[in-house]
Amino acid sequence: MLNFEFSNPTRLVFGRDTIARLSDLVPKGARVLLTYGGGSIFRNGVHASVRAALDDAFVVEFGGIEPNPRYETLMKAVRLVREKEIDFLLPVGGGSVLDGTKFIAAAVKYDGPDAWEILRSNGGCVKAALPLGAVLTLPATGSEANGSAVISRDETTEKLGFWSELVYPRFSILDPATTFTLDARQTGNGVVDAFVHTTEQYVTVHKDSVLQDRFAEGILSTLIEEGPKVLASPSDYASRANVMWAATMALQGAMGAGLPGDWASHGIGHELTAFYGLDHARTLAVVLPGVWRHQLEMKKERLAKYGARVWGLTGEPAWVASRAIELTEAFFESMGVPTRLSDHGIDAVQAGAKVRARFAQRGTRQGENGSLSPEDIEKIIVSRA
């Protein structure tokens, strides 16, 4: 392991009926902006529970944050925050709503000409942000317990991320019962998203991380065991709770502390979302197996460990590594998440050329050691036809 520091300032409040705790967690006298997405929180009763808990607070609402939150939409919220003199933000929803609200928190305090610089600088220009909490209703991204966010911009066809310690939620409420009404697509996407967050930190070139390895293997095994259960029985509280906690733990920092992350599948997947509008998790299900196959020789030792410890495989390391990739693809498919570009009606050759040109323009490489050039990335995408 490398030398590292680790801290996570988010207070996690987990369990049934915990939304009522908002009355204690939101600062007294705060002027609150409640943000949400497409309106599912009205249908599943979460909105009513949140408003009841905030009965004595000043609350303004802002809905319509997209599954891939758009800069153009979020800047409308920034203007509303300034107009209403909001001083606390409360996203209620999944990772996209949380990500979008983190951007709002930073953009309100940004004094430059274009708040997109927050993304271009990967959060480096964030010097202040409004405080926020969160009520999670869709476990997937881990945004409820980290300082990261990913935002899309239509004008430039870009999807970029940023990190800042200033946008960690002060608290996050996680009630597994709020996830009972998620449909199969949302459920499958969430499991795959959490799974790939874990492998991006586990199947990398590093050694001697015994505890982090076991942490990752536990999360992956939990998702493999519990993922199919939540598809089959959406109101199974125990399974929903296990998936929700696994998704939060997958990206709250402890598992990857001191280790090099890969994140190539995320970087490539973001471009597929930017160009084609694919769900984030669906890009990951397409790209990850391609990245692994392309880097099989370099990652063989880690993939073999993954195959042995998570899938129970035995045999020659090269075979175990290859078979582990096949089983991973099969698991994604079993969760209803396709693993080929053709499943989404996308021409792989065309997509590969677009994404190669984007990375070449930026002059950036991908992977934990920068081993993937724009040309390598094109080959990976073409292989996922």
C-alpha cells in the first residue's frame, strides 16, 4: 500500500423510518432547497415523508434533475438558490440528484465567468460550497458518502467529474424501504454500478493490501448473492438493505485507501454517455470486460485472485482470469444489463472513432498506470460490438 490519509465527514443514518430524523439533522432556521429528479419521490411517498420532517423549515423545491445531470439544468437551480437566499441543500433521490446538487453547492460559490471550470479543473477551483445533506432512494453511485460528482453538458457534448472535500454531504439518510418501488432497470443498473466501482479499485496492479482486498471481495460477493434477490423480490427488506449498504461502502473511500485506482471503464463509459446518452451503469457493463480482456496479461494476477476468491474458480491462472471475465459478463446480463454495444443499437466502429478522437484531443490516457492510449481505447470499444 501507498502512504495515505483517510477521512470521511459524512454521517450515515441507516434503517427504516430514518427520514423522520431530518428534523434534527437539517440545521435549525436553514433555508432549504430540496432537489429531486423525475418525480418518483411523489409516487413512493418519500416526498411526503421529507416534507413532514421539515414541516417547520423554509423549503423551496427544484425538480427535473436528469439521470445524467445536465449543466444547463443545474445552472437554473444555481440562479434559484441565489434568488431565494438558500443556505442548505437537500437532494432526495439517486446518485444523479446527489451529483447535481453537489455541483449546485459548488457553483453557487464560484465567482468565475463559467462554472464549468469546476469540472475542467476536477474541482481544483472549488474554494467554498453550500452545505448539503442527502436522502438516498437509489443505491448505486456511492455519492451519498463521497465528495465526487459527474455532470454532463449538452453544448460541448461532454461528461466530466470533479471531487472536492467541500461537497461531502454532512449527513445521508439511507432507508432501504424507499427502494422497494425501483423498477428492474434501476435495480440492475445500481448493482452493476456498485460492482464496477469495487472492481475499479480491486482489479488493479497492487499488492499487500490484505484488508482492502477482503473488503472488496466481501462487497462483490454480497452483490452477486443479493442482486438477483432484489430483482426477484423487490420488497425484500433484507436484500435491499444489503445492496444499499454495499453500494455505499463501494465508494466511500476506505476500500481504496492507499491504492491505485483504474477507472478506465468509467472514463471511457462517460464518453459513451456523452455521445449516446446511455445510462452510466450500462456503459460500464459494456466497457469493463473489454478493458479486462485488452489488459489481460497485465491484470492476470489480480483477475485470477478475483476469480478464485469471488467466483470460487480453481486452475491455471490464465484460465481462471479469462473465466472470471466471462462470469462477470454473465452476472451483468442476469441483472438485466446488456454487455454489448449492439444491444443498444450503437455502431462500435463509429463509437470507437469518436471516443478515440476525444481522448486524443485532450491528450489523456486511461488506466491506473496510463497504459491505455486513445488507440487502445478505440480497440476496446470496437471489441464490444
